[in-house]
Amino acid sequence: MAATDDVRWWGIKDWTDLDLVRAELAAGADPNYGAFIFEKPLHTAADRGSPDVVAELARLVDDVDAEREGRTALWMAVFEGRTENARALVSAGADPWRPMMAGWSPGRLSLTGPTPDLFPLPSPEAGLSEAEAAAVAEAGRLISALGDYDHDLYDGLGLACVAGLSAAEATARLEAAPADDVDIDGLYEAWWNKPDADLIVGVTDVPGGCVIIQPWGYTPGTPGVVKRVSPGTVCYSMYDNPKGGISGYVARNSAISGWESHTAYTMPTDASAEEILAAYLYSDHPVAFCCAGAGLRLADAGPIIGADMWLRLPERDRWT
């Protein structure tokens, strides 16, 4: 059964207030359905509620392990780092090791995060593979090296991370020329007053490939750039839009697809195991996500906030 017009829709936004939740229940709200369109109340509470609200709903639902688009409320709590909500769900009978989401049960997913001992391991076979453990270790190293993602620092950043390509090779593929005559400091301070600011990008060799940046604009993350640098390799790009939102493209041998940061709700049901792990490990770390996707092993954030060489791109349509 799904929520329909016959179901009383929940009328609250604060899922941390137990009194509000109980008032809704007393007024006829169904603990199983109707939180928001397509959402189950227990999933909503697991994602952004409080442990006491989770416990109250878990006591009343028909099935504490009911799935919504392939994931249980416990999976939601783990993905969003709501540890106490996860404990409340397990106390109510939720199964941490129920298979779902390309093999990432809530229990297996928790092994890759900050609380790997959240649930007792049922058997050694339920643990991580060597490749998964290596990905977790590299994520910890890379995120630490780059530091927390600072929206004030990176607001407006365009970035492309290219695997196995040198800065010189990227320059040639882009048909770019040295921007020796450009006042780069002036661009940092007031790019909006500078003609052709969108044509200036920085490039730096890093372990595993190169990084292309534009601290003030979207150019490195446009299809025209990522398609040109990605033949025979992979490029992960992003743009931190000052108007809100971070998104980008992944280009493999010039074939591109879009990406955006995923929440527990927006993770596609057909996502691969590798995609789910990367989305979880690099949640709120988009620069690290792009670097990891291209296999770049930066030691610090230097190549992201500055560049070894500045280039002027030729004027062309960068959106095709």
C-alpha cells in the first residue's frame, strides 16, 4: 500500500518534537504512510528526526524494516550519520544486515563510516572486501589532506580532475595558451570586472593526473572542457554555484553524464555498489569526491585554491 488521498497526510516539519508527532498520531495520522509524498514517517524520522520520535514510530509501524525505494529506515539513518536513530531502530527490531542497495545493507555501510562498531558483525564474510577497505582508507586520507569543504572559500569554484593526464597534455588538448599577461590576483579580487575572466583557468600536475581550476567560475566543469580532456581517460568535474547547489559531469573517453551530491533519499535504486560507497564516503566533500573519482592523490588543497600555470582558453562553445 502507498499513501493515497484516503490517507491523512502528516502536517509537521519538525520531526524532533515528540509532542508534535504524538499530536499528529492522535489526530489520525498513520504511522506507516503519508509523511510527505512518497515518504514513510519512519524513514523521515530516521533521516532527520530524534531518537525518541524514531522509537515512538518504530513501536507503531506494521514493519520496522519496510522498504521505501529499496532502502529501510535503518539504512537512511546510517547513510545520514544519525547514529542514535540507528540504535533506536535496532532496539525496535530492525535488521542491520538485511540485503539492499547493491549489497550495502545498513550494517555493511556502517563499516565504512565513523562508527564501524555500530552493529555486531554476524560473520567475517559480512565485512568489507580489500578493495572496499582500501577505498575507505583513501577517503579518510584524502578528506583529511584537503580539509573540510568551506563554501565561503570555494564559492563559485569550477574544477576538473583528470586521470593520467599531465598539465602539459591538458593544455594541448584544450588548445590553450599561457596567460602570462593576465593579472591573476586581480581576477581573484574582482573577476566580474575583468574581460574574458571565464577564459582563464589554472592547471597543476598532481599525483595521478592533473587539476584544472577556475576559482571564480564554471568553465572547467563545462561539457566542452571535460569532453576535450577525457579521451582515453576519465575526468570528474564540479561547479559550486553561488546561487546554490553543487553539480558536475563525469566524462569517460568524452562520453559525459551528470552527477550531484546524493542524500539517503536521492541515491538512485539502480546505483552501483561503487557509486553508493563513494556518495557515502564523500558526502559534503565534493572536491575530494572529484579527486577520488579520477584517482588523484592530492597531499593538500594547494592545487584547488591556486595553480602552477594559468592558461587562456580559445573562445568557443563550451556547452556542447
